[in-house]
Amino acid sequence: MDMKSRCGMMPCVMHTPKAFRRLPLPYKLTIAALVLLGPALVLGVFMELGARYDLLIGQTELSGIRYLRPAFSLLDAIGDHQSYHLQHPDAPSNDLSPPSQNVIQSIQAVETAVQAETATLRDSPSFLAEDAHRMDPIHLWKAWEEVENAPTPQHYDAFMSTLLEAISAVSDCANLALDPALDSHALATATALTLPRVSRELSLLEQAALEYPGVGRSPAFRQSARDRIMQRLGLLRMGLLEEVGTHSQRAIMEDSNFYDHTPGLHRNYAPALKRFLAAADITDETMLLLCHGQQRPEEAARSVTATRDALTALALTGLTELDTMVRHRIRSYHSWRLAGLGSGALALLLALVVMAAISHDMTRSVRLGLNYVRRVAGGDYSAEVDDRDLSRDLAQYTQGVRQMVTVLKQQFGFMDGVLRNMTVPCLIVDKDERLAFVNKPYLDLFEMDSPESQYLGQSFNDFFYDGKASNTILGEVMRRKKERHNLLMSLLSVHGRPLTIRYDASPLYDLDGNIIGGFALFLDFTEIHEQQIEIERLAAFPRENPNPLFSMDAAGKALYQNPAAKTALEELHIEREELLPPNHVDIVHTVLNTRSSRLDVESRPGDRIYSWAYHPVPDQEQVYVYGMDITLRRRMEEQLTHDALHDGLTGLPNRSLLQDRMEQALGRAGRTASQSLALLFLDLDRFKNINDSLGHAAGDDLLLHFTDRLRGVLPGDATLARLGGDEFTILLEGVAGPEQALAFAENIHRAMAAPFRVKGHDLFVTVSIGIVMESESLSDAQELLRNADTAMYRAKSAGRARSELYDEAMHNEARERLSLEMDMQHGLDRDEFEPYYQPLVDIETGRLHGFEALARWNHPTRGLVSPGVFIPIAEESGLIAALGQQMLFRSLRQLAQWLALSDNTAPLSMSVNLSPEQISRPGILQELEQALHETGVNPELIKIEITESGVINNPQCALRMLKDISKLGVRLAVDDFGTGYSSLSHLSRFPFDCIKIDQSFVRGMLNNTRDMEIVRSIVALAHGLDKRIIAEGIEEISQLRELQRLGCHLGQGFLFSPPVPANKARDFVQNNPTWY
């Protein structure tokens, strides 16, 4: 292609950038050279304009310097004039003295300079309209006229201010000290801006020295003058002089850094500056001496005048050097202007030649470099190029590409290492939502057993959602280009383990901002979630607790109260202090100091009773106070206590209360020799016939009427008690002898003569009475009661409806009892005693739960002896321990045999009675352990039944023993609950598992409201204390239904079966009957 055709393509190339990019490199270099000519020309024009501007600035600076010379002379002249008039106050103000002539000549010189330089200053780019007004000499002439008319300090100061204003205007227009980049800036600042102000201050200081008061003036006036001098000195020393020195020194040090060296700065200006500063120091010392009265004012004024002369010399020297410096700069501007034009033309020509020369070589180098870059861009990171065949810049380019490849390899290695070594589960998908990476912590979290490589390439929907999601969260993140964080999800692992995870998803971009995939991070929050649930559950405890709860600080003040506490305060209409114990604050201090809890602290707000527990939290300096309304429980305790000491039917004292009163009476009788006490034991004749014929309800009514009739014949100090059934006792004090006791018994017989109206029947009832008198040989309550019982049985055997006084014949009967005791001893040796078994039935299901083992005696001559006969003898004689041991071992062996036969899913239990004597024996625990070991029976299947009397006689010993038994795993039950000295403290202190309701309450519960309330109270109490309930003496189906309704667990009685021998009990085990 010829040159003409090539040139013809130029316009097309300029308008088609793509075509330009495809042109060969020489064409591009040629076009680039042509394109560069335009900017070079524009650059040259701007450089020329800049040079002219710099020259104009230099010319205005020279004009300003020419103005400042006469201005400094005027400053010095006006200062001399003021000094002259201060020293010659009588001289006329408008005289033609040399000082005045100097001022006038200086003003004229300033006026001439303004006229000569105004045109140049108006061309300055910094000139403002008001500057012309500020530097007009007319203002100086007016100020001078005022000085001539009245040479006062105020007029002199006004003249200097006018002159300084003119100097400032000229300095601004002349660009002096405006541009810190100029070489003249520091010197101009010191000379044009600072020295005029220093001159003015020196004139004021000279004025103050000459006006300094003499010795005759007042101290206050002299102090005021001294303060003015010190103020002027301070302004000079700490401000203006330091500023002059700083800018001057900077001008000298920076001189060689600019256009040309100015020798005069070092040769002329530096010595002048030194002389001026030395004169200023002398002035400072002289003025200080003046203030301390050690120098005359005239001498001080002369030192100031010398300093002012040194300042004028320094200013004129500075202006001379400033003029030289600016002229050097202007000459430099001219030289640079010519050099720039020549070098620019030469550089342009050389550039065209060089571009043409290197075009061919660059084309070849670029081709090699491009080939290398193409291979690298294609992923061939092993590609190489010989840098010796490339130009230096292209070699650097290819070297940079190699470094980039190395960095990419390192970055890829870093990224791969970070991802694979992350302990946080994560994965990456590509833009098509295909799995590109998954780390091992993710697979471990979701219990996925295959290696990571097996899952790569899978659809994320299939991998994470099992293909069940129409839109995935990660896909939505990539489509919307928006991150999602803190997404909580509940999932299952592959093996079904519940997981709570936090899911963070982010899109991934390439360096150009294009979506290339998505990144998901999974944090296992399972444990944290479970802990949060636990915290919420714990936080709900005080809030939902139905009992009052407080959190107290160390001073006993409430930090928190739960809703139940607030409700209690509102219901009782009291303050918090009234609800808590009176010594609440002391308790808080004590528990915090001792770090130990305080329990069972009572308060009685209103009609309520609260029990409080104080638990310290020393680390928080707090005490948690837990309250419980025990009003009902306390009332129940009182009721149970009353019931334990009184008969449930008649309300009379029972055996326990009778024994207590007998012991008290015996103590009182022992102190009175003339009177004694008598005990009457009463038993209704044929009472069982009434029960059997008319029913127990009728029997109970009869007992109530009988009790009322007895009360009618008793003296006021007598004690009437019911021992149980139809047995009553009357304790009489102050009896003169047996005749009086027998007479009282006769009164009872006569009172019983009238019939009792019961259930529509007139019943004639007689009573058998045994009487025993207290004597020296008979002074024990138990013995009295036993002998009275013996006398009563004598009365019955003698025909009933009579009274018998205990005598020696009855003693013979006691011997008979001793004989029976001996028979018992032999019977124990000959295994005449055997356990009978009464079934325990699950009241809810009607199925067999277990048995209670009851001792029976097969006497060789007497036959089957009732437990009511031999048990009291065994207890009195101490044989009960051996009897109990036999029953324990035999019943456990029998249970082991039955367990082997039984196919019940719930194992049978065995209840064994322990007497109070057995509980108090030290060896009972070892006997129980031995029996369990020999039989191999599970201890949890054994229930040990203990009567209330077995624990109240020696509660501490009983508590230790029962705790040891409970540690073996054996269950404990309190037998005949409610008939003895019942107390809630026994249930709370002793480790009982079961409460056994006495048959007397069960028998009368449907007909006697009192018995029903007792049963209900016992059941409610047991439920509240989480105890199991056994009801004994169930004889009717209606009793069973009521016990079911109340929530009793187990029952026994003749409704199910009487106690039976082992062979008959075995039938129950094998047949597993259901009673209902």
C-alpha cells in the first residue's frame, strides 16, 4: 500500500477505535506522535503565560520595595520627632526644627514613590480598589497636621497607624510575603510586615520611658507606668523580636535553595540583624533597670533610640537584599523561558526520530511478549520467554507476568489450604449451584461418611435439601447478589441426630464483579440452643413459682421479687418487711458471713404462717430467700397432734394422753400422803354384738352417747379417756380409799341403767369396771393400767356389769401370763410361730401387689393364739425381737420362693412389721442385711412397717436407725398413722416412703365425718410429701371406691382376704387374681 492510500485511511482510523487497535505498532506510534504535537503546543502557551505572570509578580515586588525605602525613613523620622518633643516639651509644635524637616521630607519621598509605582501596583493580580485608598499620601499629610497642631502621644500613634496601614496595602499589592514558595517570602515577611510594627512599639516604649514618673509621684502611678513598660517589653521580647529573628534566620538559611545565591544576606544583612538584636537586648536591660529605679528615663530613651536606628538600618539593608533577590529571580525567569523553548523543540524532534527508530524493534519484542502472555492466559503457568530477545520494558512486563503467576499459585495454595484446614463447616457452589468444594468438618457435622470428592459436582438442591427445595437459599443469594446471615435452621444429620445450625450465605465474585458462585458457612449451635432452652427453663422457675421468692442484697434490701411474692403482699395488704421474719436483715448478714443456709425461719403476717429458707450466693453478694405458706400445714399438724392425743370418735384423750396425765397425777399423789389416785378401766359388755347386729355406725353412736353419760357423772378433775374400741378409763385424783373408788363405780353403773336411743333402738348397756389404787408397790402408770385391765377382765369373767378391785388373786393371773411368756420362749425355740400373709392390692388396678407378713402362734395345747394375746406379752418380755427376727427371715425366704414362681411383670413386695423394741436394738440393721443377703431379694421389694410409737419414744435413735435401713434400699412405712402421737415433723424428718392409714379411720370414714376428714388429710399430706398411701381394714366395696377417689395407692382388708398361711397365699401368687 502506498503512502497516499495509507494517509487516506487516517480519518477512518480516527473514527473507528477498534480499527485503530488493530493497526500495526509503527502506525500507532506515528499517529501518537502527531497527536502529541497539539498538547505540546498548548503546554508551550501555558508555560509562556506562566512565565509572564511570574515576571509581573517580580515587577510588583520591586515596586513595593521602592515604596518601602522612604516609608521606613518616615518611620524613623516620626520617631525622632516624638522623642524630640518629649525631651523638649516647651518647643513649639510647628517649628522648623531638623526633626520636623525630616518628617516633611520623608512624607514627600513617600508621596513621590506612590506616584511612580501606582501604575505597576495596579497591574498586580493582588490589587484591590480599597488598596489605592489605603496607600494615598493624603492620609499621611492629615495625620501630620494633627501632630503639628498637638504633638500628643495619641496623635503620634495615629500617624504611625496610618503609615503602617499604607505599608500593609503596598505589601499586599506588591505580593510581598504572600507566596511561601518564593525565595523572598521569609525576608519580605521580616522586613515588610514585622519591622514596621517593631518600630511602632519602640516608639511607644521610648514614649513610656520619657514619661516615667519621678520620685515624687505616688507608688500606684509609678506601678501603672512600670506595668505599661513591662507590657511593651513582653510584646517585643516574646512576639515581634522573635518573629523578626525567625524569619530573618530562615531567609539566610534557605537562600542557597532558590534561584541564585545572595551574598549580601550573609555579608550585610546578617551583621545588621545581629546589631539590631544586640541593641534590643540593651534596651530590654535598660528598661528593666528603669523600672527598678536604677536608670534615668533619658538614658533609657536613648537606648531605645539607638535600637530604633539599628532597626532602620536593618530594614534598609533588608530592602536592598530583597531587591537583589527579586532581580536574580527575574533574570532566572528569562533564562528558563529561552531554555524551555529551545529544549522543547529539540525534545520533540528527538522523540520523532527515536519513535521511528525503535518501531521495528518494539514490534518484534511485543510479538514475543504477547505470545508468552497468551500462553499464560490460557492456563499454561509453565510457559517461559527469553528476556534477552525483549526490550527492557517488555522484559519487565513479562517478568511481572511471571511474578503474577507465582503470586496466583501462592494465592491458590493459600485459599485451598485455608478452605481445607478450616474447622468451621463450609462449602462452595458454582454459578450453576453445583457443589465445587465441601470440607471435612461439614461432613462430620452432618455425619456423612463418604470422602469429599464423591460429592463434588452434585446439585446443591440434592446435596443439602435431598432434592426437595424449589429454590435454595444459596441460589437466591447469588440471584439477588445479597448476603444472608444468621439464619437459624433445625435439621437432622444423616443418622438422624437433631442439629441446630446458623447458616451464613454469600455470593462469590470474580475481580470484575461477576457472580461465579456462592459460599455457605455453617456453625453448630446445637449445644448453645440446648443451653438457651435450659436457661429459659431456669429463668421460668422464680417467675412461675407459686411461692414467694426474693433476691436480697447484702443490706437485706430486695433486688427482685417474683409475681407470687407481689400477690402475697397485695392479698395481705402489708409491706415486704411485715411478710419477712422480724430479724430478716440479721439473717442476711449471718448467712453471707458464714456462707451457710438458714432454713425453717417463720414469720406470721396476719393470719398466715410462712416458712423461709435463706440461701447465700457469696460471689454475687446476694441471698436468695424462698418462702412457703405453711398455714394449712401447721393447722393440719395441730389437728393431727390433737388427733394423735385424742380419740377420733369421741374426742376423749387417748392412751398416750392418758399415760401422760397418769404420770403427772402419780407425781402429785406422791406428794400427798393422805390421798391417793384410782384408775378405773371400763369396757362395754357385749359391744361386739351391737356392732355385728346394728353395724359399726350404730356402735359409734352408742359410744358417743356412752361418753356423754359418763361426763355427766365425772368430777371436774377426773380424766376420761378412750383406749380404743369399747375400752375407756377414768383417772380419779384425791381419792380417800378403795371404798370411794367403788362408790364412784357404782354411780357409773346406775347412770348406765337408763337405755340409750341409737338408730331407733333402745339399747340397754352395761359396763365392766376394773379398779386399781395407787400404792407404794404400785406406782407405775403402765403397771396401773395393766392391773386395771386385769381387774376389768376379772369383772367380765365374773359376769359383767360389775366392778372389781385389783387384789392378789389377780396377781395369780399375772403369773399365768408369765407362764404364757415361758410358753412363748419355748414356742420360739420349737418354731411354733409362723407368718400369715394378708394380700396387698393395687387399688387402681385391683391386682396383687404383695403381702404383709403377720405373726401367728400355733400353741400345742391352746391352739391358734391371737396376736392380741401374745404380742403384748412378747413386747413386755422382750421376746418381740426374737419373734420379729424369725418373721423377717421366714417371710423373706417365702418371698424369694414366690418370686421364682410368679410371672407378674411387677415383682411382689413383702411388708414386715418391726416393733419399737426391734428398732431400738443395735443388731437390727445387721439382721436385715443378713436376711437380704441370704435370700437374694431386691431390697426395694421390702417394706418395713413401724408404728408411730416406735419412733416417738426415742426419736433420735429411731432416726439414725431408719436412715441406715433406708440406705440399704428398703422401703419404710409408718403403720397405724393417726392413732398414735402423729406429727408432720416425723414425716419430714424420718425417711418414710409410705403412710398406712389405720383401719379404725377406714372403717368409720363413710359414716363419720371426722374419720373422713382425717383420711382426706392424711391422703393430702402424703400426696404433698410424695409418699405412697396404704389403707388397711377395707371391708366394704364402698370404702374401696372412696379410697380410689381420694388417690390411695394400696389397700388390704377382709374385702380382699384375711391373713392366710403360706400355702393359701401361694395360690394368690400362682393365680394372680384380679379382685375387681
